[in-house]
Amino acid sequence: MTKIADYQGSSAVANVKKALEEAKKNEHYNAILSFCEARALERAAEIDRSNVTGRLAGVPFVAKDNFLTYGTKTTAASHILENFEAPLQATAIERLEAEGAICIGKANLDAFAHGGSTENSAFGPTLNAVDETRVAGGSSGGSAVVTALDIVPFAIGTDTGGSIRQPASFNGVYGVKPTYGTVSRYGVVAMASSTDTIGCFTTNAADAELVMDIMAGRDPHDMTTLPDFFGPEAVKRQQKIGIIREFMTDDVDGEVKERVSEYVSRMKAAGHNVEEVSLPILKYALAIYYIVVPAEISSNLARYDGVRYGRRAQSATLTELYGKSRSEGFVRENKRRIMIGSYVLSSGYFDAYYLQAQKARTLLIQAFNELFDTYDVLVGPVSPTPAFKLGENSSDPVKMYLADVMTVPASLSGMPAISVPAGKTATGLPVGVQLIGQRRSDAALLALAKDLEADA
């Protein structure tokens, strides 16, 4: 697989043309919804003329289609935003472009990032990069696939409950979910405001470190961003690492457990102290997530009413306008989450569901913090299984939600977590290992992943 370094020092125009050619050659994967071809070539020519020396000068990338960008539409893979042209660019895009990176297109996703397979896109599913009969994972499936196919050396996405880590695992690439607030959410279509994070997909840990270093930092447009704490660092030796017992049960695919165990053996061989740990409260994490997150989704999607922007249905009354615009614009999964969220926030149920879920969320954070008083890193699978077949879970939303069981705890807690390729199954399907750290330990996690990668 290619690295960012393979593009540096080359003609930006040549890099962009090559990426566009590869993308169009692989259009049947449905990983890219639209191209920024004219703007990308124009920027590339300017970079070549001006001899730009940014850390990503002339390097092409793809952005998930919920990032506001110039040069093409921002749809969030939804009919309700099908023709929306953004009046500004996301802060993350601006920072990457300031270092010379060039966005060539927008990646497919589950509509409004609601899903774990990229089958909920209004424009059709994305195919897995390794096995076209299987899902790409989600919601950032398109971004994972363009990276795994070597169309671009990196892509960016959002992770709310596993939307970067799970597709990274399914496609055999690195996926970074940073500490909540590391990267500005300004200019990114909101899903759940208290767990949304901005991260990246790469083919190696060093590239992930570089991309995150560029995107991270305080943004006056986003009051939830943290002061710039991220900076590449050397790996800490003899770390204390905990294998999460609840993530290694008999419910987990046998080959997934084998790949995790092999990765843990590499940790031990590198001199780290590894032992089993337990987090009993993890059994409640999925229930907490699917109360808190739909509540925030319900609130965030209220703005799509057919009046201000987005799809506007032909209607005789204002009430009909609201109803028809939303009914025609949202896919089934959007509507399901709006209904759940509206229910748990409604009078008579707020205290029984939403308030209790937030209290339980606090207990989950406390449980993580107690473990991190002793351990540097926690480890386990990213997903209970490798990529599943297209359509396999589509008719069973509960089964689809259960696929998030290992990724939502870090999201609810605001902890950094990365998906690291850990090998393949006997049939060639990629398996990822998840590394979870204490808040603001993002660089340390990537340093560990980079060190173990070098030892592989």
C-alpha cells in the first residue's frame, strides 16, 4: 500500500490525475459520490507553480461527504441534501489544504452517518475493498475503501460510535478516533454532538500521526475543541496493557480472537506487560449509546424542515411541507433514530430513559478512568466479526446495532481509540485490533502502533 511519502516531491498535477484515474477505474465500489476534479486540478497546478512546501504538498485525499467542501456538493449521502452546495469549508479541510493537500472527491457514507455498513446511503451501498460481496463497514465506509484500494494515501471521516474504526477494521487499514474535541467539528454535518469526532484513515501509523497533527488544535468556531495537545512522541517502553475480558467472550468470532491474541503476543515480545482486565459496566454501553445518541440525532435533524435549505417538497400547508420534506428526504434508518430520540426525550420518558442513560454514562467514564490509573492502554477487537455479507443484517436493526458493541464505549467516554490491522482470516478478510487510551493520549497510542508495526 502507498504512503504519503510516495506522493511528496512529485508533481501535484500528476498525483491528482493518477488518483482520479484510479478512482474512476474503481467506480463500481461506489466509494466516491462526487469529484472535485476541476478545483483539484486547479489547486494542483497552483501548488506546482508556487513550489508549495507544506507537509502534504500535492498529496490527494478524499473527504467523507458530511464535510463541507468547495468544488462539489455536500450531501451527507441523503436525498434531503442532494443538491446542497456549501458556502464554507470545514476547519479540518482548511487545515489540510493549508499544508498543500488536495481533496479530489467526497466519499459515500450511511445517510447522516446513521449506520454501520454504508448500506443506508441514499445513493447505494459501498462494496468492501477486499470482498465485493461484503459490506464496507460504516458509517465512513467510502473513506475506508478509497484508502484500502490505494486511490489516495489517506482519507478523512467522522467517528460517533465506531464509524472510523469499524470500516478500517473491515478493510484492513488504520483508523483513528481521537479524544473528543481534538479536531474541530466546524463545517461537519452533525450527528450526535457529544460523541462526534473527526479522524482519518491511512495505510500506516506514521501517516495517521501526520494527518492528525495537522488537523488537531483549538478552533474559535468550535467551543468544544481542546488546546493543541497533539504532537508526535516516542513510544513509552514497558507499558502496562489490559486486554478487556468482556471483548474476548465466546460471542466473538474465533479467528478475530486469534488475530487479537497474536497482536498481544507482539506487545509482550516488545517488552510490554499485558494482563486481562474487566469492565463489567460495558454490558450497558450499547443501551446507553442508543438512548443518548438518538436523542441528539432527533435534535440535530430538526433543522431539516424544508424551509431553510435542503429538499423542499411541494405542499399546500406548512405542516404538510414539514412532513413531506422530511419523509421524502430521510432514509428509513434516519427516521428510526429520530423516532427513538423523540421518544426518550418526551415528557414522561425523559427521566426514565435519557436521564438514567446519562447517569450510567458517567459511571462508564469513571470505570474507564479507574482502569487508566493502572493501565496505559486497553486492547481488544474492533468488531465481534469480520465484514459481514451485504444485506445480511439489513432487515434486523438490533443485530446491526450489536456490531457496535466494542466501539461505542470509547465514544461515550470521549477516549481516543484506533483500529490497527492485525491480520486476516483464513478466507482473507481483514481483522482490526482496537487500542484505547486515556483522554489526550492520542499520540502515545499512535507511537505504540507505529512501534509494533515496525516489529511486525
